[in-house]
Amino acid sequence: MKIGTYIDRVDDSYTYTLCGEIFFSPLFEMFAAMHVICNPMHHTARLRWWERMQEQLDEGLIEDIVDLSECTNEWLAPIDFVSFDTYPTRDMNVEEALLTLEGYSIDIWKKVFSDNGTTITPSQKQKIIGVSKRFYDSYFYNEIIILEPLMNTALKKLLKSWETDGIAKSLADIHERLKVDEREVIFVKNKEYHFKYDEIKKIFVTGSVFLSPHLIMGMDDNSSIQTVKHFYAEGVESCPPEELVKLYNGLADGTRLQILKMIKHKADTTQSLAKKLGISEAAVSKQLKVLNAGGLVTKHRKGSFMYYSVADQALDFLTYRIYEYLM
């Protein structure tokens, strides 16, 4: 699903006049989840999710997903069917997309998998489709119902930040190994990959809750680059119930909800909030402490004052967090 396109019009942005597109694909996210199953210990932010998968998924299905690791490059190869706008599967739901992939010739599959340094046979192609359908039907169907609207909201905010700050700043914030300067985007992996702005046709960005800590970056045959922004990472330690209690406790008070509404779009100080609410600074500080404990606010110092603002991701993924815990 296309979230939106934007031609960078921020004067001091390195990517000025470049076109960017933000999208979300349920199929992309499903393959990303299957990637985590192949190597869960590398994805410490999703260990609690992996524990849940071991309880909910049929052991044979998990084995089949892992058995396909080598030919699928741990399920990163089929992600390329949705990374760019080359194939229409990006804008489809999972069931429709899998039917479309099944109809593609083995030559198309070989081209995509070859770009990922792997090979594929017709029988492996059919097994990939079959395993994907089983994973979707037995689990991911429910996950995407919760996740898709939350991701769409988060990505719309990302698009808004492009309009305010330019695309380059957003790219620089995606990952510590993704850097930008006045001439190019630099992707640091086993070596440095340089993408010069004057050689880039378009920039594609999607979001994922599964691919952290990976920095996914690539360029297609049309000189478009694509990368992935990570959203909602659980703590490295399994998310304890106390964390959810603190989070929801932060919302369970009228004054705290008023504070969140006041700082949702513009950061503010304890002193200013006290005047607006007609209560003491000590009372505001007490409420901010509860909100901070729940991860609902962030703070930064400016001069002599501490400014508080809403932690957008915490709010955006409230529904998903309670779903994760209850499941």
C-alpha cells in the first residue's frame, strides 16, 4: 500500500528535488517475520515474539520455514518482490500477493533470488508458496489485522517529517550505519556502498517491526534505492508485565491525559504546563514522572528549562503491545 510520495522541497536538504515514496506491504512484513524465525537469537528485540511463536506454531511449520533458509537467504530474497514498484505484489494483501507470486515464471524467481546470491528450483518455489500460505493462515492473518493500521499511522507521520525536514534527515535517522552528506547516501556494511544523489531516481522507504537490527538497503535496475525504518522494538529482556502496567497506568488519569494532549504537537515545560492546568509545578512533575516511567514522554533540555514531548511510537503501538502480551 502506498502511503504517499513526496518531492523534497526543503531548501537546505541534501536530497532537495529528489522523489521519495513510503509504502507498507503486509507480504514484506510476513517475510520479515519468517526471517526472524530462521535466526531468532540475532533479533533480540523480538525474542518474546519468538517465544510466543514456539508456543503457537506447529513445530513442523517452523521446521519447514527454517529448512528454506538457505535457498531464500533466510527469507530476505522473496522480500525483493515487494521492495520496489517493479512488481504489483507490493500493493496487494497477502493472499492475493502469494497467488501472483505463484503465477510468476521460474525465470523471474531465479532473477530475484540470483540478486540475493542464491538459486531456486521449481519445487523450492512451490514449497515457499505453500509454507507461506500455511504461516499466513495459521498465524500471520491475525497479526497483520492488528499491525497494518498502526504501521500506516506511523509511516504517515514519517511522510509528514519529510515535508518538514526533508528526506535526507529522515534517512540519517533510520540507522547508525546509514549516513548522508551533501553528495551521497552511504550504506556501511561489509564495506561502504555509495549512492550519489544525482544517480538516484527515487527513494523507497517502508517500515517493519521485525527487521531490527538489520540495515536493509539496496538499489534496483532503475537506480532507485530502498531502505527500511524499524518501529516498535521490545526491550532486549523479555517485556515484563510491569512494563505494560506502567505504560497503561500513565494513561489512567485525567490530568496525565490532558498533559499528553498539550504536548502532543509541541514540547512544553513543567512551569508552562502548571499554568495551563492551574495546578502546582510539583503536581505536574509528579504526573510527568509517571508518564516517563511508562515510556510515554521524552524530554530534552533547552537552556535552563526541561521540555517534555510525547513519545509518538509508544502511543502509536499501544494496541500492538497489549496484543503481543495477551497472545
